[in-house]
Amino acid sequence: MNIHEYQAKQLLKQYGVAVPPGEPCTTVAEARAISEKLFNAGQKLLVIKSQIHAGGRGKGTFTHGFQGGVKLAKTLDEAVHIAENMLGKTLVTKQTGPDGRVVSTILVAGAEKIKREFYLAVLLDRANSRPLIMASTEGGVDIEEVAEKTPEKIVKEWVDPAVGLQAFQARKIASALGLKGDLFNQACKLIAGVYKTWWECDAAMVEINPLAICETPEGKETIVCVDAKIGLDDNALYRHKDILAMRDLAEESPLEVEASKFSLNYIKLDGNIACLVNGAGLAMSTMDIIQHFGGSPANFLDVGGGASKEQVTAAFKIILTDPSVKGILVNIFGGIMDCNVIATGIVEAVKETGLTLPLVVRLEGNNVKAGQQTLATSGLTLITGDTMADAAQKVVKAVG
């Protein structure tokens, strides 16, 4: 699950991480009040940021012609003008696609003078099953670009999960960033706070880009998280009711939201052959083999290892909601899964939805004979596949 920048900063602040002063707002009146409050507190410059789950906001364009989803304001009137042109308007960036996203919330924050930028992130290194802290002196740009062009500028520190982040590791990272004196001490505290946020919130990734040395209105240098991105592990959200409440359904695909209600893992794609598969690995292989034989998958859909008839029916309904779908491939390998449960679910789903699209089914594994018998005696018009390759070729041919 992804959350907005202002929500990420709220979590970081809870763990003692320094973030710029600011508040989210959903109306122009709120934006005016927050801006006035910040200017009265001594801020000379404000930044107004559109809150959507997409990158490239600063270079984006609103559909009514207003340029930029991240803007600076020197006066109260300027801040209000920017808020009026962002709230309720549609922002198009390189990551939103041509339809863009409606901006329902903006973040109004102090824009301290940035003197130097860094990059900092915490994520799980799956290669060695340990938390990894990455830092770089090259902040404000894509870390992928740094990794490709100047990989030596990326500092990596692995953390033993049994003992947690040690003080010497935070000092090692701060030193690698070239920080000294009070900024060094501030950075050590901040790094520890960012790691604790990642660990305590069960995050998949916490990314601070840029982490910056800023000059406060009083002229003091301080190190602050100017921008923040946090992705949460969906499987751990049951432990974090407060974080789950941050979920913004308006930022997610309606079909993906509906699938989550039935504990289905669904991601919409651009093709026309829908897939219903049990297991993420098999689902990926199914999409690959459809592509291999000249087709194009319309979705990733993993019903899990122990799907019920109700889940299978729900999966079919979700698939059929996508108007681009011209055919369906069901590919089931029964380990924990009972093939007859899937077959029964398919029969009920087809009858309930009145399916007329080509349907190819490949069943293998646990109780497969009973599943095949259920399909054979159902009276349904469907195509069976003996192998993955056979099923994929048949659905590609059926779709034409």
C-alpha cells in the first residue's frame, strides 16, 4: 500500500525525524489559513505540493493549463492562487497517463533554503534477507540514474535484524555523506529515526529524496527530509489500523480495490486475454507464455492457494468488468488448492455472469479428475488445455 507524501512525513515525525513545518489541506480556505500561519511563524517561502500517488508532479500539467503540481509561493495571495488552481483539478504527469489524477489534497509547507541535497532509503535486500540502508551524496535525482552512471556514490549498509541498527552504522553513513559537527549528530539521529520508521511500520520501503541541509529562517543549518515516500507491506497492515486508515482508494484502480475486498491479488494490464491463476509465480509464467504465443495479458490475477467458490466467482466478475477482455485463461495447479473447488466455482461464475467470451481452462494436480468431470458435465461451452503451452495457444487462437 502506498501513502501520500504528507502521510509519510507524519509517520516519520512520530519517530523523531525532522520534516519541514506544514499541513495538508483539502479546501482553499484551509490552504489560506495554513499559509498565513506559516508566514506569521517566520517562513519567507512556501511550497505547495499536489498529493497524488505518482511521480513527476513538479513537471506535470493540469488539464486546465496550469503548469506544475509543485509550486513555490512568496506571498499569501500567491499561495491561495496556487491552491485554487490545484484543488479539485486534474494533474497529468509522466506516471499518471493521459487521464491524470484529480488533486483532492495539497501539502502546504515551509520551503527553507536548500544548501545541499542527499538521498536516503531503507528497504529489504531480498538477496541476503536483511534490511538495507542506502545513501548517496547525489540527492534530488533518480537513484536508478546514479546507480547506472556513478554507482560508487551510493553507500550501502546492511543491518542485522536480530540486533537492529547500531550507532556506529548511522555514524558510518553520516560520515560517508561528508557531514561534520552538529549536522553529523543530526544526521545520525535522523538515520536512526528513518530506520525505526521502516521497521516499526512494516514498510516495504522508506525513501527520502531529497534529504537536505537547509537554512532555517533564523539562519541555522539543519538536516531535513524535504520529500518522503513510504510503501507499506500489505501483509502486515492488520497490525497497523492507524496506517490502514491512510489508504486513499481514489488513488487506486477501482477493479483492484474491488479485488482486495475478496483477498484477490489483481493488477490491471493493457492486453485482452484475462488470466485467473493460483500462485504469483504461476501467474507470472502464465502472462509470459501468453505473450510468447503472440497474445497480450489483460491482468495479473492470483486467487491464492486456497480460494473458495465465492472468490472464483468474484474473480470472474472483476475480469468481466474490464471491457478490453476478449478471452479468459484459467490456469490452476492444485497443490493446496482443490481443482474441483475451482471447477465448481468456474461453473457457477459462468452461469451467474452469462459469460459468452472464449474460456480456456487448464487444471492439474490435487483432485484434478473430479474437477475435469465437473467441467465436462456442466454443459458449458469451454476449451480445455492439457498443458500450459497448449492452453495458451488455444486462448490466443480463440481471441484471434
